[in-house]
Amino acid sequence: MKTLGLCMILALACAVLLLQGCAQMEPTSGTRVTFVFAGDKHISRKDIVNVSHYLMARGRAVLDVPQPRVDKVTSRSLILLLPGRKVSRSDVAKLTESTSIELYHLTSVATKDHPDRPWKMKIPKSKDSAYLFTGPNAVLIDSKKDHNDLLKQVVGCPSVKPILTGADLLPTAVSKRADDTWVVEVHFNAKGAKTFYDFTKNNPGEYLAVFYNGALISAPVINGAISGGCAFITGFTSEDQADMAVSQINAGDKIPLKLGVKYVEHY
């Protein structure tokens, strides 16, 4: 018993030292954001975990804060710390903006079997380059600069609807490193798995474009039927971007809890 008690004391001392060390390494200034949970819905532990991961991932990817962290949670509020950055209230609002994943069939883009379609696509040579589309009257659309034109002129939105969306995915996505880039492994629900299998079976040689938050991130060629209800989404340029996508997928089509920003304080 004495040995067990000594071990517990030593473990507690190590934990205190670790926390002190983390506090010393963290910048002494930053932004403290107090979110309040809207409505009367019961907040479960799973809800808190999901929304915490979501907010921290978006803090890294959207606000460029290296180590955002949740400081305190009550039954009706959550405090998020953004160390090292003085963030404005308008920028804080970006943390809770909705995100989306949509997969479209590029029926107007030329392929080996359909070379006479109106749009030609040039695939980027590096992860930081853009997809380039040339179309009627020598129109040039850059996927990184012309998001709306790409969706409207090349994809055909809003009349053309996505083949799959975030609603067809299970909350089991994970990010993985692949060579010098990052991918997200996704798993479809029963409906999504059948849709994905049928589409890939019936459209070999076609492009399936993946849009994340309205921007094209990848447009792979379908080589054949893909079964098993699993796919890899490529085109993420950083671990934080991939992690943010994972948080969004696993939280559903939107942030897992409805939040309001109560206070934004600089310290």
C-alpha cells in the first residue's frame, strides 16, 4: 500500500510539472472566446468532445492558431483559448461557419472516351497548384481563384446536383499521411455506399470532383467499380486542413452544437 501511495504521489507530481511546463511554453497573450450553447437541448459528453475537436481543428486551420485549446466547459458554455493571437470578433465567427463536402460528376469535361466535350481540364503537377479549365471562347477558369465560375460554368450548378454529400458519410473519418500530402479516409452509410458503388461501376474513365467548402480539392478518374463503402479524399495541403475535414465529417454536415459567441477577450 505504501508503494502504491508513493507511485500515486509521484504520478501526480509529474502531472503538475507537465502542466506547468505546458503553461510556460504557451504564449502569455492571446484571445479567450466564451461560447454559449443555444437552446434547451441536453448536452452530452459526446457532444462536448465533438464540438471541442471541431473548434480546435478550425482554430488551427482557419485562424492559423498553432495550439488552440478548450479551457473550461460548463453545462451551458465553453471557453476556447487562442494563445498567441489577438483575434477579432468577426474572425472568431469563422469558427462556427458551416462547412460542406460535395462530390460531382464532371459531365462537361473531356475524357479519353468523350474528347469533344466543351471543357478541357489540366491536372495540377503539385499539391499547391490549381486545376485549370479551358472552355468555349477560350475561357480559362482557375480552381483556386474562380470557385463560383467553376461550379456554375463547368459543373453546372445549381441545376446539377452532387452525386454524394457529407450526409452520405459515417462519422468515422480519419486523416492519414500519404507521401508529401494528406488524405482523409471516409466511410459511407448504406445509401452512400450503394450510390458510390453504382456510380463508379457505371462511369469508368469519368471525373468525380470533390468540393470542400465550395472549392475543388481533387478530381480523380474513376477506374472501375469501388465496393466496400470506403474511399480516400485527396487534395488536402496540410494536416490541419485534413483534420478539420475529419472533424466536420464526424460531426455531421454542420457543427455538432448550435453555439453563440458571448465574449471575445484579449489577454
